[in-house]
Amino acid sequence: MADIPRVRSLFTHHPDYSDLTPVQYADGLSWLLSRGLVTSGGHSLIKVDSREQRDGEAALDGAPAQWTPEAEAARRETGTAGERAVLHLLELSGASRVVHVAAVSDAYGYDIDAESGDGTTGHIEVKATTDPTRLVIHLTRHEHDVMLGDPDWLLAAVLVGADGGALNVVTVDRDWLSTAAPEDRDRRAQWESARFSIPDHAVAPGILHASGRRLVPEVTAPSLPVWGLSWPSVGLPV
């Protein structure tokens, strides 16, 4: 398999790949790296079934790419770690009720049902990532519709560390999510999943209910900014 410099040269100079700019290809590589589909050493975790070989490189003309079991397992492991981290933070924060509903069913449209010591209820959808450079989440249509009808629904984004703990937790502004979501323009078709790149102005530290009450204070922040954010931390260590 070709390394990153050789593939970058191919995309930059070969006329078959001039439909995109080098910057767009670089953004694509950044996304692959952030999703763990390419290692920092340039090794791909995607299997490509090529039909021919050209100078030792896999042909790129229409070869289907497939998720590997390793990549899928890593994605699920990160998601599970994020949910466990939020459960742990809620318990540390003195929540009077914490129920991991996602372990029972996906039909709820959120992962955790919690109630803080002051009676504030939170229906928490957890999105987890290991990428501190940018916050990108995927929201299903069902999660979106539950958000619109449930005033207690909120989205917590978790930066998961190597040990599975939470390095940072933020709440994504639900009004921003509602505004940024796609619109159905034809009743014969509707979107089922959408990818959101969350800007820094659309997040708040900790787990924050729409009423302004906090279920979890901000987590002790790393020394470097996370998702372009930086604030003094006075919250819970994990």
C-alpha cells in the first residue's frame, strides 16, 4: 500500500483526480485521521478491493472501500467509553437517579436518563470522540425528533482519553442543532442521519440543562485547547 506522501503526490498531479483541490484532499485525510481510519504512520484501516495494481499501488478507479471489523470495533469502543464516562461523572456529581437506557433500547432517542440532586431531569444523548482538534458528531433523525419534542433532551460531547475516561465534556446547544439540521423538501423523502461540525460558540462546558442548571460541572481541562476552546477549570477530576 502506498504511503501518504505518494498518495498526496498522485492526487495532486494526476489528471484523473483534478476534480478536487489539494486542500480538499488534505481535509479528507484529516477526517480519516480523526476517525482512526488511517494511523499517524500512514497505514490505512480500510480494506480496498482493487481490480488491478499500478506500480505496486492499488487501483483507485471505482474500487469499493469497506469498514474493517477493527475500525468498527474501535468506533463502538469509543462510544461505549463515552457513555460510561458520563455515567461516572453523574454519579460523582451526586445525581439522585442515573439510568443507562441505551443498554436497554435505542428507541428512547438518548442514552442516559438522569436526575440531579435539585430535581433537574436530563435525557442525555452522548457523542464520544478521541479527536481533540475538532468536534464532529452524527445525529440520527430519531434523536433529532426526540430533541424537538423533549425539553429535557440534551447532547453531551465527550473527549475520551486513552484510559477510557473523560478528558473533557461539553453540552452542544440544542437551538444551534435545530437550526443547523437539514430540512425535508419533499414529503416522499427525508433525511435519516446528518453530520454536524460543531463550532466553538455552540458548546458550553460540563453537562448543562436548557434551564441553565448543571447536571455535571466542567471536567478538568487538558493543558492544550480542546476543539478550539480554552477555559479555566474548576470542575471534577476523573
